Amino acid sequence: MIALGLALALVAAGATIFAVVASAATSTAITLTALGVTISVRPLALFIAGALSVILLGLGFALISRGTRRQARTHKELKQLRKDHAVATTRTADDSRDHGTAQRADDNTADSTRKGANNATSNGTADAADKDAADAAAKVPEAPLELHPDAE
């Protein structure tokens, strides 16, 4: 591929040198007419205008390509961010639902412990220590949040 590219570049350079030398030696003007306008140009000026138009055309295509790639990359990143946000939202909802289920399970355990203690005392089989233990289990506070030193 490199050899083919170098060969094409050498052919293009040779053709350019030939066109410039051949048109510079010719003093004959070429008359061009388009859209009701007639101009008379030398061959070297015509060649330079053609080369300049090809360069500008290539530059325009390069800018369009770069802009399209950038827009596609931005669209892809935005799509990924939206997907990540949706996953995070779903995960947060699931975590809060699981936390609510765990909280209800803890409440149910505490209620059943309290009911068992009340039934035992009403039957007269539990002593005061068991009742105090059941009441303490029912009133267990949630674990306090731990703050990390760098979170302050």
C-alpha cells in the first residue's frame, strides 16, 4: 500500500510539473464562456484554478467527515449515558424496594416477638426479665450511618 501511494504521488507530481511547464511556455489565451460570461485566461491560470478547486473540495469533504464522526461519537456517548442512568435508576429503585422489604420483615419480627412476650405474660409463664428482653428487641433502633472521614 505504501509503495502504491508513493507511486501515485510521484505520478501526480510529474503531471503537475508537466502541466505547469507546458502551460507557462504557451502564451495563447483560452476563451471560456459560461452563464453568459466570457473570460480569457492563460493555461497556467486555468490549471492553478483547477488545482485550487480540487484542494478546496478535498478540504470540504474532510471537514464534513470530521463533523459527522464527532456528531456520531457525541450521539453514542449520550446514548451510553442515558443507558447508564436508566440502569442506575433501576438499581436504586430495586435497592429501596429491597430495603423496604427488609424493614417490613424487621418490623414483623419485632411485632411477633412483642406478641409472644405479651402472650407469655398473659399466660403467666414468662417472668419480668423475658418481658424486658422482648420489649428491648422490639425497640432496637436502626444502625447509625457511618461517615467516612473524607466524606465531610
